[in-house]
Amino acid sequence: MVLNFPLTTTSLPPSTALAMYRERLVDYSVPDQMIRGSHDSSNIVRQMFRPIKSGQFNIKAKPNVVFANEAGIDADGLTRELCHMVMATLQDGKGGVQLFEGKTDHLIPVHNEEYIASHYFEYVGKLIGHSVIHAGFGLVGLSRAIAMYLISEDIDSCLTHLLVEDIPDFDLQNHIREVK
């Protein structure tokens, strides 16, 4: 899914541009999407993958989050809480599947053929998009080079942002520093 929206809106503050972006993308013509969550973050990413894989996840539908064994009405607070949990577990790799490796601000996708064949990175993209649209934040900690590639889809333009710290293997980092 391509979400066409200008990347730079010089006449608007970023918070206003994001609010406009979010408002344009939410589809109020469809029923709210029930999302059942759990505060057990050890498997939250895999739990969120299930409705995406089955085709029952509509990134544009307004979410109605319900946490297991908790009373509460989602007035956007539960949605933000769930999105925060999912983004945090994607970042630290403790959500049932580790999809990124490296240090914070230098995270890169793991190289795993099974994850690629299983479309896990597409699912992660939908989760990040869902979080941005409905909670206002995305995945923090990605390598600047990866972030630029996701924005531009141009490998040459992202290479200028590539740092030695983006390599998750410390021995390889040290070897590269020695060669430099």
C-alpha cells in the first residue's frame, strides 16, 4: 500500500501535517476494527500478525482496542497503549519474533529467508503504518540509512547515511574501523 502524501510541508508545523495526514487516511465509512490485545508483550507481535495474515486487518479502519481481562473503553488511549507496546517490542525484539538487530538508532532488519518468505516485513510495515495513522508514532531506533531507503526507495541516496555503527556485528565494525 502506497500512502501518497508530501514528505515535506514547509508551510505547516510537523504536528499539523501529521494530523492532516492521519485524518486523510482514516476510513470512517467502515465499521471500527476490533483488536484484541494482551499486556503480555512476550508474544504481541505474533498476535498482531494473525489478523494481518488472515486478511482481517484494515490499516485504515478506526481501531477499537480491548485488552484481555480488563474493563475499558477505547477512546484512543487503549489504541495508543497497544501501538506503543507493539513498536517497543519490535524495537527490542521481545515480541515473539526478532525482526531487527543492532543498537538503538542503528537498527536494521535481520537477514532471515523464512521471515521474507512469510511476509513478516510487510506485516511490520502495516503495523508501523497503523501506529502512525492511529496513534501518531512509528518505529523509533531504525538506522538513518534504512529510514531514508524506506522514504525514497533509492539505494544510492541512502548510502550517504550509512554508518559503521549500523553493522550489528561488533567484530566486523572493528575490522572496518581498522581498515579506515
